[in-house]
Amino acid sequence: MKIIITGSTGMVGEGVLLECLENDNVTSVLSISRKPSGITHPRLKELLVDDFIKINQYSDQLSGFDACFYCAGISSVGMTEEKYQHITYDTTISFAGTLLKINPDLTFIFVSGASTDSTGEGKIMWARIKGKTENALGKMAFKAQYNFRPGLMKPDKRQVHLKGINKYIGLLYPLLGLFYTGSTTKKIGRAMIQAVKTGFPKITLEAADIKKLSEQVQ
């Protein structure tokens, strides 16, 4: 399968990218990001884009793909609702719509968050907007569309963008053990690949579902 990954310089995206590059089910990867991933591999190509809203300007490089793993995202801390909605909802839906026009048989997987508000109407800003985004994606005519809600996860030790903070992550996880869901970025990547390959009965996958699906990879 041929995969598009966004957010490959973030914690989830980088881990998913590493898993895709070592998985025999994946023949090629296009990383779309605002800055280089720092990873080189014969199956990897990179497309640097300043504004994902304008992804249609690169249409000639976006055809022939089987899936998009949308791992791009940002924390809502310190952000206005307007700004967070633009990045999380407007940008994601615009990006997804462009890919769908070019690849009508695409599977689109959106990395959401634990405790996302599926009603899209709750009081917690980030959860409400994430839920609104999930709902909008679910109405689009993809071959399949899934929302991954991994919760607290562990990164892959090979992730270059986490080298500076890995020692702190190692110290924090024992303290946060009660909240750890069992997800790792590697398992998330494996589960995404398996979802494209065999599908899954749920559109929204919580941490336990992600773990279960990742264990089905042959």
C-alpha cells in the first residue's frame, strides 16, 4: 500500500512513519509536513508545505495513494477557540477534501484524542472541536474513515524529534502509570496499517481497540 502521513515531526506522526517504513505491507510513503522529518529511506518522499489549506497546489504529487494517516495536530493550551478550530477543523477538513477528490478509494485515519466529545457541543473546547472534526470526516465519502483516540502513549526510542526529552519521558511514565493506556506510537502505526488492510468494525477506536488491532498484524 501507498501511504500519506502528516505530522511526521510530531510524537505520533514520527512513530507512525517509522513503523510504515519497516512494514512490508507499505511500499511507499509520502510525508507531508511543514519541516523535514530528518529521516531518510528509499521508500520515503517528503513534501514540505507551509499551509495545509493550500494542499491543492500540489495535486500532481498526491495521486495513487491508498490511505492517509493524519497525525498532524497541536495542543489547545494558550490558544483561542477560533485559532484552534482553524488548525484542527478547517485545515483537516480542507486537506481531507482535496485528497478525496484525487483518491476516491482512500482510507483516511484521523488521530483524535481520548475523551473527545462526539456530540461536538460540550463545554471543553478542544474535545468539542475534535469531535466536530471526527463527525465531519465521517460524512465524507472515503472508502473507509477511522478516528484513533490513543490516550497517553509511549514514543519509540528511535524517534529523533524526541531525543531531547526522552529522559524526562522515561521519568514521568512511572508516575503516570495509572493513566497509561498501553498504546505506543509503534502500535498505533501497526493498527493504522491493519485498518487499511482488513478494516475494523468501529469507526472510532479507543486505546484498547488500537492495541487489539495492532496485534492482528502478520
